[in-house]
Amino acid sequence: MNSFELAKKISEILEDKHANDVEIVDLTEKSTIADYFVISTARNSSHVRALCDEVEEVLEKEEIIVSRKEGLRDGRWAVLDYDNVLVHVFNADTRDFFCLEKLWKDSKVTVEDEE
């Protein structure tokens, strides 16, 4: 599975678990941090953890293991690192404050862009 396919799969998992405002940000030409960010908003801290747990659980079944994870305890901004894809799950206030996707506003993609 390539980086975009992984990002797309993660976005589908998040949407199926009722994440809000799921976006894929293409960093392939702009950064060495990762190829893609998948950014989403959760309703509350419990939902942040539930979304991250679901992503991990589904991907582990396909033997795709998270390299690192941060922020799950606090539940305001959690990050799952899948090497070439970084998953950011925010609560609404934290996402509004950091506006992470606005830093890369020219890099947003939709699933149709890559297909």
C-alpha cells in the first residue's frame, strides 16, 4: 500500500467512526516530515482516543503498525505516526487554535485528486 492509499484508508476509518472535517494534506513536494497528513476533528477527548484506537486496530489487522503516538492521554491533539503518513486528531478548540491545515493550505487534496 503506498502512502496515499494509506492516507485514504485512514481518512475512511476516521469518517466511519464519525470524525469531523477529515482532510488529507499532500506534503510530498513540500516537506520531508511525511508524504501526507490526515487531519480530523473529534467531539471530545474520549472521541479523540476512540478515533485513534480505531485507526490503530483496523490497520494492525493489515499488519500496519504505528511507529509512534502522542497526546492520547490528554485527548486534545493526538498524533499517530505511520512514517509516511501522520494522523492528527484534534478536539475542535485545539484544531481551531493551531490551524495546522492552513499552514499547508495549497496542499489539500481530495480523494478524487489522486485517483
